[in-house]
Amino acid sequence: MTYSTPSDRPSEGVVFLHGISRSFRSLIKLQQAVDKAGFATRNIGYPSRHKALSDLADDIHPAIAPFTAANEGCTHFVCHSMGGLLARVYIARHRPARLGRVVMLGTPNGGSEIADALRTRLLYRLYFGPAGQQLVTARDATTESLLPAVDYPVGVIAGNRSLDPIASRFMLPGANDGRVTVARTRLEGMADHIVIPASHAFMMKNKEAIAQTIAFLTDGRFRRADEPKA
């Protein structure tokens, strides 16, 4: 579903993919900013807790394909949390002809120790469903095959603030955003990586995260503190 479509459609477009147990509404503020920066936007809602990543990638394809076809220029992706993994699966299966850049916010590219600790518990399995089982740090061969090496520009934004002191202290080793460690957001082959003072749940609404997202979409890299603002 789309929040807004400019009447004078820009040449490049951005697809937004939310995280597990969230909805497209969680990305509206970020979408509005990207839209204002001069991109066409498509904000996709999908049943994140009810299917595995491979099925979800096929489910979102009918909503994405006509949008990419309408873009004269590149189609980029902006994703929060598991949405970044879904984007990787989607691109591997349904790669747009004019694929642009991918921004991931708090994506557990290396999995999450929280999923490791909770995956066998009934409530976790019932609530987070098949995709929740794919968020672990040691993936099975089937899941691993869905996530081939990236050959497109990826910028990863990690957070180092937590709203969950118990998880941060007892489940997540090292700097983390309350759900994913900074180290496990990293992705081999990524173009850039930056750490900001933000929590996992609200990273996509964070002003710096929004500014950095637009910077990567525009320039293919994040802006450093010592650089002048455009």
C-alpha cells in the first residue's frame, strides 16, 4: 500500500519494507521524508509473522513489480529490521532490472542472539511464526541459500541505544539497539556502515537515521560528523 504518490512522478523510486510484527505505518515518517527528497515511494505491508521469508518475497512481488516498471530510473529499497533480510531474499528471486541502493536499519544480517534464546519457546514460535525461526545466528542451509552475497550497494545503519536493559545485558553481547548487536548488523560486501544513538523500535523515526537514509540513497554513502550538511 502506498502512503503518497507525487503527481509529477520522480524518475527514481524507493520501496519500503517494515520489520517483523510491525506494519507499513511504522515507516510512514521515513517515507514522507524520502518522498520530500524527490523519490517516488511504495510502502509495502505484508504478513510478517505468518510466513517464511521465501513465501513473503513472493507475496510482495505483485505490489513491487508494477512500481519498478513505472520508475524510469533505479528502484531502491529502505528496510527496517527483518525487512532488510526480506529485501535480500526478494532481490535474489525477483531482482528489478534497474536495481539501485539498499538501506537497512537495524537489520540482523548475522542473526540475533535473542532469537537464539527464544526460538524454542512456544509463545515465541506462535507469535513470530516461521520467519521468527529464520532470525537466528546459526541459519540452516535452506535459509542461508535464500541470502546470497550482495552485489549491489548496501548501507547499514545500526543503533547502540536500548529500551530493554534485560535483553541488552543478558542476551546481546556488545553494543546493541535492544534487539540486534551492532556487530550482527554488518554484512559482507556492504558499501557503508554507521552507528547512531537510536533504539531498534524507534530507529526509523530517528532524525539522524532519516537523514542518513537520504544521504545513502542520494550519494551511496553515509554522511560523517565532520562533513558539512548539504
